[in-house]
Amino acid sequence: MGFFAEFLRDRLCPILWGIASVIILALVVWLYGIPGEAVGYSVLLCTVCGLAVGFVDLIRELRHHRARLQCIRTAAYERNELRDEYGVAAHDYADLVQELWRRIETLQEQQYAERREAKDYYTMWVHQIKTPLAVMQMIVKSEDTEQNRALAAELFRTEQYVDMALGYIRLGEDASDLAVRECDLDELIRTSIRRYAPQFIAKKLTFSYEPANVKVVTDDKWFTFLLEQLLSNAIKYTYEGGVTVTLTEDAKVIVRDTGIGIAAEDVPRIFEKGFTGFNGRTNSDGSTDGGRATGLGLYLCRKVAHKLNVGLSVESEVGKGSTFTVDMKKEEIVAE
């Protein structure tokens, strides 16, 4: 009914003109003394012709209306989709829409080029910064002193942030970035553990690993990135006790710590971009200064889990620690 009412309102002037014409015709014929049957017959013919033309116009407009709705639903416009539109205003609006789409496409191309340029720059920067970091690591390891060990720990954290920046940049790419193959989870986990061993020693945390012989189809690079983010998070917020990594027979990787835990009201939001919660504002000495965490680590973990089609869940209790579970077989991935 809404369409029909709009249709009648748009054709109000032609309808009124048609009614007026029929009335004038009937009045003139009557004034000339023509019999009433002839007058009635003329009015009837004019009315029937007018209704027939109006019905054809209604069907045509209904077809155009549905075509326009389809364009709106698909957010796409092609001039030939509305090629049967008629009227000066209709063609003007069609040209206007086409011009707007042309400008949108131009802006999209510009934005894509800018994003690509920024991505290339930051990717180059990340790779270049790794060279001086590696040199500094060699320098601080040349002499085993307490100061050098502290510097080595800070350099390792810097390398983590560099890897996080590179991961953040590359996560925006499509699935072509994946190199899916059969991987030995035990081997990947042990490699990450060896890399983080100095951090456990520096914080005097205990560590245990329960292995299993499990192979899955995944991308080893992105899985390692996900696991190391979880290990980094566990070390960062654990001040006494330790961290346990468990690999189950059903391909679940469980990272459990005895850290400060996560408040119940924060758990649903910890994977949101930029969200830090209470523990993200807590320093190693237990104080808060509002600037410790970026809120990107767990956000990137969720993005990587989505990219790999694996499950990622968390259980936590304040003061008792957190348990993160990566379910490698929640979704099936086909090897290339």
C-alpha cells in the first residue's frame, strides 16, 4: 500500500488532468445536444483507456522499484540495470548515482594505495629494526653481568613488541598469507619454550611442560605467534609460582599460570582491541599507573585463532591465575 500511495501521489497531476479532460469532454458533448448514451459511452471509453494506461504505468514502475531495491540490497549499481527508466529526473538521478559510485571507487583506490604504502613502510621498518636489536643482544651477551642480563631482558621484550607490530600488520592480509601443512605440535611448543626460558629464569618462575605426540594441519608461523603471545602474557602477569603448558591427545594446547588472574567482569572483553582491564594497569610491583598494557596481545591472539580456524577460550580467577586453551581441532583445516 505504501508503494501504491506513493505512485498515486507522483502521478497526481496527470490523474487530475485526465479527470478534468473527461469532465470537459462530457460537458462539451452534452452542450452540443448529443444524446446521453453517446456522452456516457465517450466517458466510459476515456476512463477505460486512462485506467489501462495507468495500469501499464503501474506495472512498469513496480518493476523499476524492485530493480532499485535490488541495487540497494546488493550495494551495487550499474547503469544498464536501470536502462528502462524514463523521464528527465530518472535519468538525472541515474547519472548522479553513477557519478557518486565513480567517486567512491576513486577514494577506495586511493585508500588502498595509502594502506599498501603504509604497510610496506612499517614492514620494512620492522625488518630493519631487527638488525640493531640483534647486534645489541650480542653485545649484552658478551659479558655476563647483572646489568647486561637486565638489558637482555628488555631487548627481548622489545623484540616481542616488534614481532607483535609485524603480526598486526600482516593480520590484515587475506588467507594467501597462510602456509598450511602438517605440523608436529610438540616440536613447535618446545621451540617457543626454549625462546622464553631466559624470561622464566629472570623472574624466578617455575615451568613445566606435559607433551603428547600430536600432529595437526596448521600454519606453524601463526601458531607459534599465538602460543608465544600467550606465554608472554602468562609471564608478564605471574609474579610467583609458575606456568604450565599442556598438550593433550585431542590437540588442545593449555597454558596455565598462577598469576594475578582476570576479574570476572573483564573476562568477556579481554579479546577486544585496546581493552586492558585491571591487570593491564598493574605493574610488576602490584601498583597501578594506567600505562602498562596496550590491549593488543590478546586481541591479536583472537585474530590469529580466527585466521587459523581454531578455538581459543579462557578461564580465570583473581589471585589464582588464568588458563588459556587453544583447541586445534575445533575446526578442520585442509592442507595445501
